[in-house]
Amino acid sequence: PTSAARVADTQSGHTDICGRAVAYTDAQTAIPADRDITIQVIDALVDDAAGYGEAGLYSHKANGANMDLVGCVGFAEYYNMMDIFGGLPTCTADDPFQFYGAGVGVAAMTLTQLTLGLTY
């Protein structure tokens, strides 16, 4: 997924992980807004193109919980959710996680990759 350019100390460029809100650089096929589709985030590869910062996931549930995934330009950071949490962050396609960038730099988080599992 691609976030907008980042702003220091601010979450910016929120877009849904289903590919419906913006056009993705890798032309991800949009996942329809269906409450019967379960989405799990298996892992994230955060690779910052320029500047420094992080990518993150935001949920409208749980009073707006978010999870920052720290990255550094030139060094890809890999986050395996099962290894970290013993489970996978899960949402439904009608209320998906939002993806965002944060930090300093004019480039979006264009190189960050999420591996998603779908059940429908």
C-alpha cells in the first residue's frame, strides 16, 4: 500500500488496506466491502524510500487503536505478527484497518508491503 507524504510527528496518508480508497502502486485488486470477508495481517515489510519514519495500522475499533511499525531508510524492517503477538491482527473488509505513514520525508511509504490473509 501507499501512504501520502509524511508529516513530522503526525500520522498521515490514511488509506484502507483493502485497496478501495486509493490506487496502489502494485495495482492491488480491491477487496470488496463485505462483512463476511475476514482479513488478517500476516506480516509487514517496512522499507522507507526517503527520510525516516514508520508505517502503521489504525483501527476504528478499540477507541482508535494504532500500531506503529518503525522503519529506517535503506534498511527494511520485517514484522511477523504471529512471532510478535502469537496471533494475527484481524478485521473485516467492511471495516478494514487503515494504513498510514509517519515521520519526516516527502516520499510516501511506497515500498512497504503487507501480506494479508483472506477468509470468505
